[in-house]
Amino acid sequence: MACRRPTPPSPSLAPAPVPPLEDDDLLEEILLRLPPQPSSLLRASLVSKRWRGLVKLRRFLRLFRARHGSLPLLAVFPGEVDMSHPFFTPSLDPPDRVPTARFPMPLAPLAFPLVLDCRHSHALVLNRRVSQLLVWDPVTVDKHPVDLPPAFKGRQVMLHNGSVLCAGAAAAEGRLHGSCNSSPFKVVLLASGRTHERSFSVCVYSSQTGAWGDVISAEFQPAAMEPLYTASELYMYVPSTLVGSSIYWLLRGNGDTIVEFDMDSRTLAVIEMPPDLYDHGISSSFMTMPAQDGGLGLILVNDFYAKLWKRGADCNGVAIWVPGITIQLDKLLSLNAEHNRGLLSLLGFAEDSNAFVVGASRIGIFVVYLNPLRFKKIYERRDLCIFHPFESFCVAGI
């Protein structure tokens, strides 16, 4: 009996391939690659009910946040709250611009609030009326009151500064922080005794344990260089810088000093300023920053230029400050240097966006992005203060 060969199925009977945008898994992969600006998912949600349903899923939003490591600079918060100006100043253009009323001040004016730090989608605010900290997520509106550690209370203790960071930041350098909203956090405070200002103490709070750790203290020799001036109140709470597992604070006023706290080794160290720093004039303003290719950096603004340094090592392995680029701000910002000489001040630095805030009361406040070099004006006129750039993921209108 002869064997009959099976007849191949007719092409018309084969299952039709699923169109790419009808495949939920493939569509999700496409939408996850949208830019992190607030309007991106809003625009996608307007395509169809199916797209809107997908981008509203908590699982999708969690993946979207986690995918984007470089968060957009949504706004700046002033360190000192001034009721004559909005607390929240948006830095993006429409349609990504977040309304001023979206992030109201989390404390009443009578609390005399002071913003100490913004990082990893959280803000650290000091309630000076009751000596209590508030860790605030402006996007999720989560608020976590934190009492000061007992050792940091009392008139004999000077609270220099504080920092907030994602709980996993020190453990994993290079970690993407897009999904840090409502995640565990740490608070790190720096203080000293009022009668012995070269003895620094640090204490770390963990939201996972709900408690402060042991106080870590170290004493350092007075700086060899005598202070050339006393810093104004404007620079008393300069934003900290996080590089790897280390937090850096720039202390101004009684001899300029950089204090480093390594969260891995739990040690304190003092770093000297660049030897030529004061050659640029005592009216210059400067802050620590992450260097563009890693490590600790420093930025100075004087007249109408910005100067950068990076902490490196010489041929013998000795730590030194290496001069970097100089930026002519008058040309970049199209300012008349002859009529506005000596007015610009450095007011803040955004770590994720690699940008600094600079300005003067008569010519406005600007955000200057270093890579690529560009700027945006966020204030026409206002009194100067320290600004804390707020970088986070935020979905508009969903």
C-alpha cells in the first residue's frame, strides 16, 4: 500500500502573526523606553483605552521608574522658605512643567522650616520650632517625622547639616534610583560642639529599623589657613554631595572645610580646599559636586565665570585637586558683564542632572547643565538663597 505524503497546510489556514502593537509584552517593552519626562506616559495614555490601562498598572510604573536612572530635574526648593515666593519652582517647559501647587510646603510657616537636602526623590526638611526632621516624598506625598538623635539635642551642639538618601545607595554604586519613591531611606546628620568646632560627629537614621545608630566622632587639627572672611547666612547650609559610599559636606564660615563621611567604613575625614581657590577672590561662591567622570569635584563661581576642579592624585599617589574647565557664564547666559559685574552667585547643584543653579537678584536665577552645556532661566527676579534641585519621576495627569 502506497504511503501518501501529508499535504502541507494552506497558507490561508496558518495563524496570522500578531501585530507588534497588539502584543502586550512587546508594547510594554516599547513604552518602557519612553523618556522619563512627566508628559511621556500622559501622551501614550491618550492613544487608546488599552494603552491607558497598561501605563496605569502599578507593575508598569514600577518598571518604568526602575529603568530610568537619570531622573529629570522637576524643580528647585529654596533652603529658606520665603512666603513672598512660591515654595516649588518648576524647571521644565510645558507640557512637562509640573504646576506650582502640585508640591506645597509640607510644614506650616510657624514651624520655621529649613530644607537641608533633596536626593533620590526625597526631601529632608528641618522643623526648627520643635527640632524635628521630616523626610518628605513630594510625588507620593509620604511624610516621615524623625526626631533628632538625643546626642544632637541641646544648646551645646551645633547642627551643621543633614543628608537624605536611598537606603541602598551606599551598598550599590551605580544603582538606578528611578524607583526610590516610597522606598527605605537613610538620614545622615553632621554636628559639632559649640565650644570645640573641630570635633565632628555623625549619626545615621534608617527607616528600616526606625532608629538612629551610634554616634561616630572624630577630632581634627585646625586648618593651616586662617579664614579670610565669615560666610554669610546664605551659605550656612550648603547642599551635600554623594559620591559612591561617601557623603561630603562643605562647611563655610569658620575656615572653609570639606568633611567626608564614608558610610561603608563609618569613618570621618577632612579634605583641604584647592590651594588656588582664594586666588579667584574672597567674594566667590563654591560647592562640592560629583566629578563628571567619577570622584569628588568642586565648582566655583566668581564674576561671570565658573571654574571646576576634581579630586585626583599626583604621580606619588598623594591626593590633590586637579583644575578642570572654565565656563564663561556671561557669554553662555548672554549677560552684559560690564553692567552686572560681580553679581552672580552659586546657589545649588543637581547631582543626577549634572547641573548647577546660579543667579543674581537683579538678573534672575538660572539652571546651567554641564553635559551638554546649556541653560534655562527659572526666575526673573528674586532674593538669593540656597536652592535644592528636586529630581524625581513624576507622571502628569494619570
